[in-house]
Amino acid sequence: MNFDFLVPLLTAAASTVGILVALDQITAVARLRRQILFWSGLRTSKPRRSDAATIESLERAATAKIVSYQAVPAWRLLFPTFAFLIALITAWQAGYAAGRIPAPNFSWDKFQEAVFEQGSEPMFLVLVPFLAYAGICGWLNVFAERSRLHKAYLGGKDLKLEEFSVAGGNWPATAILGGLGYLQVFAFSIGVSGWAVLFGAAQGMHDVNAPLPWPAWMGIVLLGGAFTVMAGLLAFLKMYVAIRNVWIHPRPLHHRVGKSPREPQKSFTGSSRRKQP
């Protein structure tokens, strides 16, 4: 079996991880720091009162993002990204092995033999959607916790990082998605894994010049994957609406840490009061 096709896949996986970390840690944070310096410079130039409030609000918004990135750093995205990519690569390999088997001779035994030739375990394929699901949930939890800290900072509230992990509980995204949302995300994982199998099978059939039409199971995977992916996209849309930041400046502070509420001022209607008998 020729494994040359794995080289570009693994290279692309490593490059994707590096690009994601670089963009999130370097580009975003560096851009936000330049914004803070810019707004800070404008604020010290003594602008008008209305402009000063807006400038201060914009500076706080940029600071809030940096605080959220430092609290939940980019390395928290490494394992979810690797888990998702490994799931897709494994599914693609399984599809490639299935595609090289002639359709009239296709059977589960032949499929197992083809997968064994690639050095994989056929039963491991059952875990592929769960691995993809763990990767996606890891991403969603990072974004949800960053959004929560970002909004808490802008609201003048105390900041407390909620520890979470893919294997453990206390997922920040639970408050947004709920049980139904996680089922939709798992459906998306099944659909994406199925499409990876489909693309691998198409490549395998192309390499052995398999005649058309393609096997019926490929059509089932294509249509079933479309329905499950659409279900997952609805959950992602709900997540996006919940974590997006409304652009409004100057942003009011609902609660200021360390300040007590102001006491109501007493009003007098004269310089002295007459004593009541």
C-alpha cells in the first residue's frame, strides 16, 4: 500500500494548527494592543466630554478582549484541533480503503483487511465521530469562556476563570447550548466524519479507475451527512448569537467594583427650618 497521500494530509494538519495558534495569539493580541495605545493617546489629548466617554469605552473593549485571551490562552485550542483533524484523517483513510475495493466484491471482511493493511483498527472507526465531537466542543468551550470573561469585564463585574476540560465537566458552552445543542453538535460530527469517508472513497475509486456508477452507500452518506451537518449549523448559529459582542459605545457600566451606591442627597428649601412644636 502506498502511503504517500498521508504526507500532504499530515503536513496540512500541522500547518493548520500552527496558523490557528499564530493568528489567535500573535495577530489578534498585537492588534488589540495597538488599539489600546491608540485610544489611550486620544484620551490623554483632552477631547470633548462626549468623545472622551466613547474613547474610554473603546479602550476598555480592547482591554477586555486581551484579558479574555490571557485568561483562556491559545494553547487551549491545540488538543481540540488535533482531535478534530485526527478524526477527519482517520475517516478519510477508511474511505480510501473502501473506495479501492471493487463495488461488486465489497464486503465487511474485505474492508477490514484493507484497513488492517493501513495499520488501523476497524473498530476504532466507531470512535471517530466522538473524537471529532470532543474537538468541536473544546473549541466552543474556549469561545464561550472568553466571551463570558469579556462581557464581565465590560460590565464592571468581578472576573473569575471557570476551569474546564474536554474530558471533565463544567463546560462553559452548556449554559448556551444545553443538551439539545450538544446533540446537534454530535450530529454535525457524524455528518462531517461521513463526508470525510465519502471524499476518501472517491479518491480511492479514482486511483483504481473504478467504473461508474458509484456504490449506493456513498449516496446515503452524502444525503445523511447533509441533514446532520445542517442540524449542527443551527447549534453553531445559536452559539454565535450568544457570544457575539454588541458594538455600542460609550458602553454603560451596570456595576462598578469597589464602589458603594451613592447615598441620596438631602434637599432643603431654605437656610433654616422652623422647629415643630
